[in-house]
Amino acid sequence: MRIGVKSLLVAAGFALGASAMAPSIAGLVQKKPPFFASISAGKARMRTGPARSYPASWLYQRADLPVKVLDVYDKGQWYKVEDPGGTQGWMMGTLVSENRTAVVLGTVADLRDSPRDGGRILWRAAPGVIGRLSKCSRGWCHLDVRGRGGFVEANHLWGVEPGEELP
């Protein structure tokens, strides 16, 4: 590690504040699956089917976790989603937000001051860290983790498609 480089080794349980990530169902219903979104609530149940009468298969206790929306049912009342581990199931539409987040995968990711390998390292994020995603272009995305941001190679993240461009 270079002198002067700040470390951002945040425990995997840290996530963005849920209040800043209110769901926007109308925006999600307009999109055609598959697309990435995030969990908007601190506790969210994944179910085996698109209704509360189906048994819960998983309880997520991590707001802002990115999910991939695979299908939309009943005009956005339910979404079939996939989590970063590949588990698939159904979530109520009010539990899914169009806000884009990503989770760091694999090894520690360097967050740089510019979208290039030679950029100065500002922070480091441990696997499991979740941040807000923006400005994706040419294989790099800007990731903001609780106000500490930088550019990270998109291949270190789950929550963005390879080659995807975000404004």
C-alpha cells in the first residue's frame, strides 16, 4: 500500500442508508427485464412465487443489496429477482428500488481518482462492500460507499453488466 492512500476496508455488513434509497416502482415497471435494481428495505423476503401466500425462501437483512430483475408480474406488484449468489425468487414490488448499487466481488478493489489503471488510489473496498453505482463507461464505474467514492473496474462488481454505460 502506498503512503497516503486511505483504506476503505468496510465490513461486508455495511450498506448505504435505506432512507436515501426509496423505491420507485413506476420507473422499474417501464424497464424491460433483465435489469439491475436494489433491495430498498432493511428486511425483505424472497418468496417461491409472486404472492404473499407463497412460502418465503430467503430473508434479506441488507438494504441496498443489488439484485437482477428477471421478470415483472402483475404490473410491478412482484419482481422475479436474482441475488449476487445466484439465488432466484420473487419479491414484492415495494421492496425493490430502481437505485443502482453494486457489491464488490473477489478481492479488495481499488477505488481510483480516474477511470484508468494509472489513476491514484483513493480508497480500497473489501469484498462484500456495497456502494452506489454511477458513471459507468469503458469498463469502469464510479462507486460511492457512504460518501467515499472512486472509479473501480466493472469486472470487480456485481450489479452492472459488462460494457454497460451509465450516465
